[in-house]
Amino acid sequence: MELWKIQYISIVLLSSALVVIIFGCVSAQISLPSKQDGFWYDNRIDKAESILMEAFFDPVCPDSRDSWPPLKRALNHYGSRVSLVVHPFPLPYHDNAFICSRALHIVNKLNTSSTYRLLESFFDQQDKFYNKATFDLSKASVVEKVARFTSNAIGNLNYAAVKAGFTDPKTDQATRISFKYGCVKGVYGAPFFFVNGFPLPGAGSPLDYKAWRNILDPLFSPAGQLKTEALHFFM
């Protein structure tokens, strides 16, 4: 057998073996969560007659912040015809993204009606937590700062419960699951959007209100009912 054929077969066999090993390792590490990840907006749980929208946000990401107002405007326009679930996706190059994402899980566990209030508070005051602002602080000091900020955003009476949430391994696990869920979905930046399970183009950049209307309007009939056929859209 010619040398190049031997080398080619060896490479193929080695690649196949690596795929099997990697797949086996990943499969062995998967732990299924007991509940679906994410925070439902305005208690609009997904139903058959509504469009499901998913957003992956980093609470200290400027692009996530800028994408929220036009998305919220679109949600208000379409009302119950659309449902939104937000998944925290802490980016590794934003120093406090994981801690702030964990705060969202803590608050959602305490009172689901306060989760979006806290998310908007993070968006409004990102400068308090974005990289340089906490460069000289210890992790414990950052957690204390985030806990104080969180309790102020949802009501000072919740401070003890919020602080305790940062020592609860379940909130740590929930935040990790959010990140892993994004990875499973192929998310690689924030913001990242899905409509009815399909990713939208332009990941990592905000969409304005006009773009949302261009995406969602064609999915409805003139009478406002959901269409049944698949549609193509251009942005």
C-alpha cells in the first residue's frame, strides 16, 4: 500500500477515535436539570398559539443592555402572541458576569416577579460592575457589592435572603446550567436570539425595533393569527 494511503487511513482512524473519546467524555458529564432553564417575561409561558423567543443575555454586557429596550417594545406590541424566556449567559471576558447572573437566579428563586426588575437595574448601572470598576476588589467584596445592589433593586428587606443565596450551591449550579445550556444551543456571544428554536443572524449585536418587526410581522396573518407555513426573512 502506498505511503500516502497508509498515512490517510491512520489520520482517519485517529480522528474517529478522538471523536468517540470526546463524545464519551461529554456524555458522561451531562447532568439533566430538574426544570427548564430561563426566566419567563411577564409570566408568558410558551403555548401552542404563541411564538417562542429566547434571548441569551449577559447582565454586564453593553450589547445585551442595548438590545433590551427594542425587544421589550416588541414584546409589548405583540402581547400574548409572543413569549420570551431569557437565559443568563455570563461571558468569560466580563469579570463579574457570573456573579451578576447568579444574582438573577437568586432573585428568581425568591420572587419571580422581581427578576426582570433586577436585570434592568444591572443594565442601567453596568458601570458599577464592568471590569475596571471592581479591579481592586476581592471576590468576597464583589459578592457583597452585588448582594447590596440586588437587595436595593428589589427591596432592602431581602438583603439577608440574597446574601444567603450566594452560599447556596443550588444557585451556583443553576448559573452553570444556564451557561452550559447556551453552549449546547451553540451560543457564543451575547446577545443571542432564537425564534421558535431557530437562531437569528447577527449574534452578539443588538437588534432594533424595526428589525424585530421585520422578523415577527411575517409570521402573522393580516388578522393577527399565526401562520402555519415556514417563512424566510432577511435582515
